[in-house]
Amino acid sequence: MAGPIVITGTDTGVGKTITTAAIAAAATAAGQSVAVVKPAQTGTAEGDEPDAVTVARLAEPALTRTLSEFPDALGPVAAARVAGEDPLTAVMAQLAIRSIGEEYDITLIEGAGGLLVPLGEGGWTILDLAAALRATVIVVARPGLGTLNHTALTLQALERREVPALVVFGSWPADPELVHRTNLHDLEADLAGAIPDGAGALDPDVFRRESLHWLDPRLHGRFDPVAFRSHSR
């Protein structure tokens, strides 16, 4: 898989940034030049490591870039309004990403929150961006209770716009419980990976080496969805 790839989630806090880092690491190890773009970053005043910095630290892609950032931990449009700044326009986001894409084999675009969170002026979303770029979307999902509904709703919205999608579990537990195993069995989606819970705390060298085992070959890894489902029953 090459070109633009959008990473979104079924909700906030599901593991989008670590999944983005894992894809970047696996693709880089496969010899691809990788750029990672964050259209909108919020919460910069809280002292947490920005998402682009996390990805750079863990995966060392060729480029990381944030197109807009705001201090308060709110949705991007609300954060821009509170800060008294202009939100990013859809045109500027598309132009920046297309320009970056001309220089790199793969451009990973990490959204904020879920698929339909307004990211900029006029309320454009990561779904709008993915459709405009003709990108494949990676939907990062929780493994726990509620994920079947949230994942199905996200995939239906993508299907209505004819945007292709794969699903990756963003924090698969080391010791899966019954709810995790049954969700894995019942998930009606094209599973392309499972990131271990706590992967973001790994030493970067270990993270880059192990990322190959968390993603299937379409994402430049060695993960086998069929074997994973069978083993987790």
C-alpha cells in the first residue's frame, strides 16, 4: 500500500497515534519513504507530547508535519475559536498533503478524534479529506465492549462515500478476556492489524522492530489476521 493513507478512529483515545507510528515504522523498514501529517493538533498547552513528536520518536519517518495547532484540548474548530485563530481550510490541507505526497512514497494523515469530527473552516472532516485524496482509511478501534457498534457506524459512513477501509485494533490486551475474543470473532471488517496495549511505552528500537508483527502485509508487516483470529478464540 502506497500513496495517501488516512488514520482515523472510532473515538478519541483509541490508539491512532501509536498505530500511525507502527505503520510508519513498518513501511520505513520495508524501504519506503514515509511522511506523516497531522492536519490539526489540539491541547498543546497541557504539556503532553504532541502526536507528531510521538510518531517521530517511535518510528523515525522521513518527515513529520503538523498543519495547525491550538492550545486547548478541544475539537480543532472549537480550539481555534477559543484561541481566536483561524481554523485550517480544506483547500490548504489538501494542497499541503498533495505537495508532501509528491516527495514521499507514503503519506500518513492522522485525524483528530473520530471520522466526523470537524477539523477546520466550514466543518470539513477527515472523511472529506480522505474522499478528496482518494485515500485508503485505517480505522483504529477499541477491542472492548461497544466496539462493534462504533466500528460498524464508522465503516458505514466510509462505505457511503465509497472510501476503502481497513481496521486495526489500537490496544489489544496481552491477556484477552471473553469480551475481546468475542468482539474479534464478531467484527465484520477487514482486519489489518492489532497493536499491543502499551506499545507506545516501548523503547523506540524495540517498537520499530516489533511493529512488523502488528500489521499485515498491506501495511508492510507480517501480521496474519486469520491466524490471529484462530489463536484468540
